[in-house]
Amino acid sequence: MRVSGVLAREALTQLGVNVPAPRYAARAHLIAPSGETLDDGLALFFPGPASFTGEDVVELHLHGGRAIVSSVLDVLGAFEGFRLAEPGEFSKRAFINGKLDLTQAEAIADAVDAETRAQARQALRQMGGALSELYDNWRLRLVHALAHLEAVIDFPDEDLPPDVLNKIWPEVESLRGEIVAHLSDNGRGERIRDGLRVAIVGPPNAGKSSLLNWLARRDAAIVSAEPGTTRDVIEVHLDLGGFAVTVIDTAGVRATENAIEREGVRRAQMEARDADLKIILLDATTGEIPGELKALIDDNAIVVANKSDALTLETRIIPAHHFVSVKTGAALEHLMDELKAQVAQRLDVDGLAPLTRPRHRRGLADCAASLTTAMMQSAPELAAEELRLAARALGRLTGRVEVDEILDVVFRDFCIGK
Ligand code: GDP
């Protein structure tokens, strides 16, 4: 249990516990004002500002049973000036007190929710400030360019170095290039966070449900299985080689006169188009690929012929990447290996940390758009306004929007009016 704020120490003294040396754990017999013993645990004291929230923080390590927790909460809550924290309030205070920025706060939430290794790795990296550093660095460079441009506008008579203007635009251009490159990452970070979508499509009775069941059972770490928005789309969340994957079982795709079935088929095709990867599952014994499915075969498709156990010498062989039998399990491990490889190929991140939320994508797109507009302005005042908008878009990402620092840079770099 954590207490943060100016009264944090009070929590300990009122519970009859001596305040331990900063950052050292000490045995703590917690006693209610009534004299009743609440628990026998450990207490730590983190004086601000060197604490998580930046305020004085007390941590109580208790026996986590419901009765003990609620009685300690009741006693603490009855003290003058104490109340329960709002959800995320500790992180919010840490943000307000400058201990972390918005991307780091988001990463804490992601770390708590992480269900696969890749999700945890990504969250920890972002929590460590990988995105903060990237965005702060970009913003700093932008603020510099802006400051130089403002200097040219505001102090035309001063002796500014002659190449100041010439340096601004190449810098803005290269900044824009870096942001656009960061944006065009195929949504890796978001997919690691939300899960890569894999659709199983195929004609009715090809064995789609059987394959989904096998995948779900085979890959021990099932996160959850829930019906999709419609009865004919089932989603199963899997941990595939450390990556979060959502496998979607769709309605059988075939030409049909039935209106309801046609709607199911339409949705199946939509899911298939939107999916990051699709398994086109065919019945090998039919010896053909239906026309509706041929259209779906592309670089993101793994064509699988099922029921290899039922093949006869007479069956025409269809061109598939894999021949498997969900019934006997034949060659399913190969399919699994390929699936893992394809997922890893789409989600493995090296180099810069990827953006992880639509919020980041929007902010960066706004920023890049303003930079583009800035470069097209002939009037320096208008260009400066666009650069200011671009800097603000970046500032919103980390939650840092100081205006005065633009002036700071002007005066530090040029000593105008000294
Ligand atoms: P879906 O309509 O595509 O979801 O197909 P199902 O998974 O419901 O399977 C349709 C039928 O094919 C069922 O009777 C399964 O038992 C059968 N089936 C699935 N996989 C195989 C297989 O590998 N070999 C054989 N012989 N039958 C299979």
C-alpha cells in the first residue's frame, strides 16, 4: 500500500510506526488508534523529491488478505487529510512533478497490461524513456530552428551570423524526414501492443475451426477467447513466440444466395483484407482453390491445404505452401514455425523505439504536416508560426509545452541586447 503527499510520514506515526531511514525497509507493527493490531509487516519511507511521485512516499508491505487491506484502508482513510488515490493518480502526480513524461506514464499502463514478452519489453523500453528521448531531441532541434528564425524576424538590425537562415531549412527538412520515417513503421509498436491480427479464411468445412482450436490449445498461453462482434467471427488471443496475436476465425467464404450467409462471407472477406496476415485454409481433397479465395492470395497470405490425411492418388494437388492435417497433426508444427517467423518478421523491432499509440501517430503526423507547410511559406513570420505549431505537436506527445524556452535559446545563442 502506498501513501503519497505531505502527510505521508503522518501515516506511519499515526499507525504507531517509527519512520524508518529513507529507502530502508523496517519491520512495522501497525496499530489502529483504537489499540487494535492491524498487521505485522514492513514499512519504507521515500522522502520527496527522490521518490516515484516526487512527493514524500510511504510504502506499507502488508499481508494482502482482504480483511487486513480493508481495515488498514479504513484506518488510514479516517485520518485528517487522507483519501483513496484515483486510478493512475500516482503516475499522474509523478508526471505533474516532472518525474516522468506522458509517454512514460503510458508505458507504465502498458507494462501492467503486458501479456507477452514483446509487449513487456516494449513497455519497459518506453518506460525507460526511449520515446521521451527521441521526441525531446526532435523538439529541441525544432525549438532551435524556430529560435533562429525568430531572431532573424525580431532583430533584423542585430549582427546575426550570416548563415543563420541558410541553416534553418535543411535542419527542418531532415527533421521532417526522420519523423516521416518513424511514422512509416507499418504500425509495429501499435501491433506489438494490441496484437497482430491473423485471419483464417477458407471455404466452409475446410477445417478453420479445427485449426483455430488446435492453435489455441497448442499454444499454451491463451490469453482469452471471446466471441467477436458477430456470431460468425471468433477471436482468440495467443502468445505466439512472445508476440501477441489475435487469430480470427471467419465464416466460410463461398458464393451463396442466402442473404445471411452472404453477410457472413462479406465480413469474412473484410476481416481478411484488414488482417496483417491471413491463413487461407483449403480442403485438399477438393483439388481446387475457389475463385473468391484466389483474389486474397498475396504476400500476407499463407496458403494451407488441410486434410492431407484424406488425399487419394486421384486427387488433384492444389498449389499450397503447406499440406497439413489438423486431424492427425501432420505438418502442423511446420505451419506453426512459419507463422511464428512471419509474425516475428512483422513485429521485430531493432533500432529506434517504435511509437505505440494512435495518439503518438496523430501528434507526429500533425508535426510533420506543419513542417511541410512551414517549408512552403515565403514569409518568415508565417513559417515561424508553423514551426511553433510543429513544436507544440511534439510537446503534446511528452506533455512538455513550455513557451519561454524559445526566448531562452534566443538569448543564449545570440546574447541579443546584452
Ligand atoms: P470449418 O467449417 O472450416 O470451420 O471446418 P471445421 O473445422 O468445422 O471442420 C469441418 C469438418 O472437417 C469436420 O468434420 C472436421 O472433423 C473435418 N476435418 C478438419 N480437419 C480435418 C483433417 O485434417 N482431416 C480430415 N479428414 N478431416 C478434417
